[in-house]
Amino acid sequence: MLISGGAFAAAPAASTDEDGATAEQQHHMGMSAALGAYPMTREASGTAWQPDSSVHGGVHIEAGEWMVMSHARLNAVYDRQQGPRGDDKTFAAGMVMSEATRVLASEDVVRIRAMLSPDPLMGASGYPLLLATGETANGRDPLIDHQHPHNLVMELSGSFSHPLGSEDNVYLYAGLPGEPACGPPAFMHRLSILDSPEAPISHHWLDSTHITNGVVTVGYVHSIFKLEASRFHGREPDQYRYRIEPGPLDSTAARFSWNPAQTLALQVSWARQISPEQLAPREDETRSSASAIYTEPLGANRYWSTTAAYGYRHGSSGPRLWAYLIESAVKPTDLWTIFARFERETNNELTDFGGQPSPLYVVAKASVGAIHDWRISEHLQVGLGALYAFNFLPSSLTPLYGHDPAGMMAFARLKVE
């Protein structure tokens, strides 16, 4: 049995190549991926891609013919949102993930992945987050100005890939839960913002399908290109966060991904989602997205990563809704990370007057924060961080929210990787 650390693990001072990648990053870029003949650093959440230059964190264990990779990020957060619709709360959030990969004699690759979250411990109403909307805490009323918790089981999936040549692969991915071929990598997996404990308010425009109660994806990879399609269960998870509730594969998604350089990942995607919302069961939705992720290595365990994304939603009735974000994180040293995000969207769920349709509002949010880690052992770090958020609202919402209320979070983090 051999145990090794990921790119986040402690290592002696590493030399860099002409592109700025460290020897450790080059090592992981050379390791085989599960879905194709490309570096494993390209793989993000579900079957989504990120730049090859991404930092790959994890504890790797060779167990016979299997390579097992595990990591954990657990946050204890104090959250305070200002204004008449604000609140405060202390909660736990994060994820624990493990995956096992095996290369067969035929060069086929099998991968099994499991991901769990402590989010249900915070309660069905989640945590206060001004301008966040989507889903329900009781099956009757919409969640407004709260971010819903994720399910205890975020992913249980398996994949099988088969090479067609030196640069070509086909693959099958299935999950219950799992993530269809829709949108950029989920926000808690994006290097540009994964250090922030705050969910984006544009989550339901860009990556809310990352926990789907049933999905099957088939894909074709040629070198730096990937084309994939999914059938998945369209209904989003309900308020019972400890359950896995499978349903029919009634919805469709497709995504085209292109990594034109080691530092860049591009995608466009489309989905037709059947009855996604529990409170509007007869409302289907069409959504599309486009995103670009740029990650520049800055040396040993240091990087700069930025994501720009646009999402569009259109239900069977109602207005067409759009959102965009740009987020960035820089890790100037091994132990400091600074992160920021700006997002703007059209939202028709911010008011609920006895079931009457909400007006359409254009709102925006900017947040900035930082975290400092202390290394306890080779694979264990603890950190302390904070963030401050600015909310920008039209004057018509001032009676409900006050004048541009702010939000803030302080958090402690345990990281194993």
C-alpha cells in the first residue's frame, strides 16, 4: 500500500516549468483520468471539465489494483445578514468525498465515487443569504433569502470509459444521486471560489442540477474536446435531505467542452428539465449556460483561478431569466487564499404575496473574503476566514430590504487532502 498527498500536501520546495506549473502539479497532470486520455487534473464535479493546470488536492492510496483518492472540507460558519429580511445563524457545512479508480487490462477505466455533506444538520431552511431563492423547507412555502442545505448524499456514482484510440474515448456515467451534463463544475468544486462558504445567488441559473436523483450520461472525448448527453430526473431534491428519492429519467441535457490550453476550460450546455420545482409541479424549464475557467499556476501550491459564467432559464410560463457571475481566487502563498465574486441576475421569486406572481427584479451581489490555513500534519490543515458581501437592489425593494443591506460570514475550516 502506498499513500501520497495531492498537490495541496506538504512538499519540499518545488521547481517550476516554463508555464509556472510545479513538479507536483506536473505529476498529477501526468496521472490518468477516469473518462479519457487526458490529465486527471482536468476532471471536476460529475463529468465536468476544468483547466489541466488546476491544483489537484487529495490523499491517494494504492489499494491493490485500485487508486483511492479522498479529501474533506468541513466548515463551521457564523453568518449574519443585515436588514429587515436578514437573520443570523451558526451552522456546519462542507463535504467529504472519496473515489476509487481502476485501469483494466483492456485499458478500460472504472471509477466509483461517493460524496457526503453535513449540510442537513443546519435544518431544512438552510442558512440566511440575502437574495437567494429556490426550493422549499416545508413543501408549502418557497425559500427566500435563505440558501437551502445540500443532501446528506451528494453523489453516489460510477463510470466506465473505453479507449477508441490514443486520443479518443467513449464513456458511460451513472449516478443516484449524480450530476448531468449541464453547466460549469458545481461551485464548491471550482478552484475560483471553493474556499468561500457562501453559495452564489445564481446557483439555480448555473449549477443547481449538481445533485440529481438519477442520471445517466454518455460521452465522447477527443483530446481537448468532449461532447456528452444525459437523461436525468428533473425534480430537484425536496426538504427531506437525508433521503435518496429516485425518479424517472424524464429530462435531457447536453454539453460541449473545449480545453484549448492547459490554463483554460470552456463549455456550453443546454437542458430541458421536467417539473424541477416541487411548488410548481406543472412548470417545465429550459436552461442554457456558457462558462470559461482560467487557472494560472503561480508556483508551489500557489495559483490564480477565475471563472466567468452566464446562465439562462425559461419556464413553461413566466419571464425569461438570466444571470452571470465572475469569481476569482488567488493563493499567493501556501497558506493564504483571497477570493471574490460578483453576480447579477433577473429574479421573479423574491416576493411572495399569497401565491401571486412576483415582479421581476434585477439584483446584484459582490463578496470578498480571505482564509488563512495552518498545517497540522502532512494531510491536515485548519483555517480561519471571513467574508463581507454587498447586495445591490432596485428602489422598489427598499421597503422590504432596506438600503442595500450587507452580509458577512466568519468561519473555521478543517481540510484533509
